[in-house]
Amino acid sequence: MSKDTPDPMRFLVRKVDSANRVDGILLSGSIKHGDSVITVPSGQQTSVMALEQNGNKVTSAEAEANLSIDLTYSVKLLEGDVIACAENTAEYADQFEASIDWLANEELLPGRSYRLQTITGSVDAVGSRLKYRLEGEQQIAANTLQCNERGVGNIALTSPIIFDPVLTCGKLGRFQMLDKTSGECLAEGEIRHGLRRASNIHWQALDVDKDSRAAIKNQTPRIIWMTGLSGSGKSTIANLLEKKLLAQSHHSYLLDGDNVRHGLNKDLGFTAADRVENIRRVAETAKLMLDAGLIVITSFISPFRAERDMARTLFAQGEFIEVFVDTSLEVCEQRDPKGLYSKARAGEIRNFTGIDSPYEPPEHPELVLDTVNLSVEEAADRIIDYLQKQTT
Ligand code: ADP
């Protein structure tokens, strides 16, 4: 039968590599970079970010192609699911009307349970009612089908399947009926149309979450929590680290005293209570930024173990990377980049960490950077290496 409209795009997922990358076969239609697509049955809308055919990047592909697809957002997909063009999606239901070519010697028994096999998988099926038998174009009343007879009837499934009417997509519209015990093929069929939408299908809006925000940035969000004495090198290393991340097209944000103490935390001083509150607010802000999909670097003395541990508890396993910038008080005091140690020694500044306020070094940091033996460059590279090892 000829059709005026082009075949709708249908892509069968054969392998899920990640939440936004899948391998599979283009069953019908064509696909190109930027196309708006919908996942079936999860019903999430996303778009095509990149296509690969035989390991080569391509901008478009035609039916029958084996492809890897990168999607713009993370979606819920399983092997056997379908990605369809957003404007004309595939169906998902547990009942349809079909034409059946009966091939077996024993007759079709409406009411018996058979195995129904489609390109997306298999499910138990019962031929609920035969409507008629076809002799050429003629419809003849019938309750059963004998070998080599064709009929039309309704089929009910124990769970919904993804399909199309055969005229919409031949590959998603054909099925076989198998004997459940022997696996023998008893019939071949073509779906004419769905009868009832499965009640458990929701064409829900895309859930925008941390994973999808991170996926669009092509990165794994992390908190790089730098701790150490004043003058140990936190800000210097953090600044270079951010430049290096930017050069690798990563999206990051550096939270440090300058942008926090002058705004969000300008009401706080340096008493122990204020330091605790300072770190609590920084940790909560970092958490929001992580949720936005960013790699967040925090550069605060954060002298108390309890607050750093509290910050760690806000994040999932592996997300929080505590980096101890380990520089002795003597070296920090010699460097004294802001002249603060000499002021503290002169009694002009109170509660100065290392002088008259304690610093509690981390017990189990993910990384220790000894800035006496490492250059700024080497220290930043250590963090980059750590991030890379963690994500491979
Ligand atoms: P913090 O942010 O920890 O208070 P800063 O980064 O502001 O420390 O200051 C550290 C000072 O130490 C800077 O003047 C920096 O140039 C100097 N410095 C010398 N060697 C290193 C190193 N290996 N790593 C980091 N900083 C270093």
C-alpha cells in the first residue's frame, strides 16, 4: 500500500550505555542531529545530541542503520524500548486488533495462551475473539482458523508492548505467535490498530534533575572542598584548577571568601559560632550548585573537622572530595600573602586560625597537597587527575 507521508522515525534500543547514550537499530524513517524525540514507554522528551555509525560521527542516518545515539538529557530507557520522533510516537498498549495467518496444523484456539513475539520482546497473549476469516477480500464468520487460513481478531496481552499499526511501521507492526512450550511458530500476524491504551502509561514532562543538568554539560558534578591554613595556597590552586577545567570545557564555580564573605555571609565574623555558620551556608550553597550540574570548588580555611564532616554528609558517596592543602604554619607565616599573620601576631586580629584559634587537619581527606614539594601547577594537576580517575 502506498503512503503519502514519510515513515515515522523509530529506533529500537539494543543496549543502554548510559542515561543519555544508547546503541540500537533505526527501524524506520530517518534521524538527524537536533531532532526532537520521545522515549517509549517512559514518555520523556529529549533531542538528538550526536549520532555515530560504525564508530564515525554522522549528522543523519536512514532506516536499517546501526547507530549510537547521544541524547541531550538523561532519560529512562531499557533494552527493547523505542525512541520515536516526538510529533508521531509509537503506541504502548495491551490489546490490539490484528490479522493472523495461521500456519500450524492444529487449529487456533481463542482463549488459549500463546507467546507473542515482536521485535521489541515477547509477552503472553490470548486471542480473545476471532471476528472473521478472510477469503480474498470476503469476510466469513468464523470462531477458529485452520492451517493456512487468514483471520482478523482481537488479541489481549498480559502486559503492554510497544507497537505501531503495520501500515505506520512494518517492523513494529508484525509479530509471531509461538507455542509456549515448544517455541514452535504457529502464526504470523500484523497489528491493525491498538484497542486500549495501557493504564500505566504517562506521557510525563521531562524530569529536569541533577543528572540531566549534568548530562547536558557533559560532566560529573563534584564538590572539591579545599581546606588548609590561611596562606596555604587554597585560592591560588583553586584559581588555576578552574582555568584548567574551563580549558577542558567544564562548567565550574569557585566559592571563596571573597564572593561569600562580602555577600551571603557578610553578617558573620570569625568567632567559632560564626565560622560554623559560615561553613554551613557554604556547604548548602555548594549543594545547590552541584544540583545545577556544576563542578564546585570551595576555598575556605574550614578549620573544624565537625563542619567539614557535616558538609560531606550533604552529598552522595564520591561527590565530596576533601582536599587538604597541607602547608605548615611556619611556611604560611613566611608567605603571609595578605600580611594577616603579622597583624595577628601583633594582636590586631583576634581568633586567627593557627595563632589563637585552632586548625584541625582532616583525618581521611581524598587528596593531600603538600605545597612545599608541589608547584601550584602540579597541585592543580593532582586534582584534575583525581577527577579523571574517578569518572573512568
Ligand atoms: P589561601 O587561599 O590558602 O589563604 P593563597 O592562595 O591566598 O592561600 O596564598 C598562598 C600564597 O602562597 C600565594 O602567594 C602563592 O603564590 C604562594 N605559594 C607558593 N607556593 C605555592 C604552592 N605550591 N601552592 C600554592 N600557593 C603557593
